[in-house]
Amino acid sequence: MLASPLDDVSPTSEGLPGAELFQNILGWAFWVALGVCGLVILYGAATWRGMNGNSGRGVEGKMYVAAGAIGAMVIGLAPTIVSVLFDAGQAG
């Protein structure tokens, strides 16, 4: 069986025009997304704690805290997820 010419292909930004700008924009997007997650967690914590008499709002606050934490986790895992999926695609 002949080897595919694409077997040795791996992603690289070497020589790509605008690669540094793209990496900066991606880094800024990660920073903004993590900031939003942090604000969601703070809002949820304030809602959770500040609405002791209103159980519905307390539950909503807990949901915001969980959503912000899960969002931050997914953002942190995004590079790993993409890498694992790429490697899985190369294996097939």
C-alpha cells in the first residue's frame, strides 16, 4: 500500500502571514471569555447569597456559578480538545 503524501502533515504557523496577529487575537479572545466567566461567577455568587429569602433566585445564582465554572473549564480545555480531536482524525 502506498503512503499518503498527507501522512507527515502537521499544523504550523511558520511562514504564515498574519500568524502573530491571529495568535494575539486568539489570546485576547481567551482573556475576554475567561473574564466573562469570572463575572458570571461573581454575579451568581451575589445572587445566590443575596437572595436568602427567595429560593428561586438562590437556585438561579447557583446555576450561574456552575455555568461560569463550566465555561472557564471548557475554555481552558479548548486547546487540548482540539489537539486530541486532530490526533484522532490523523489516526484514522
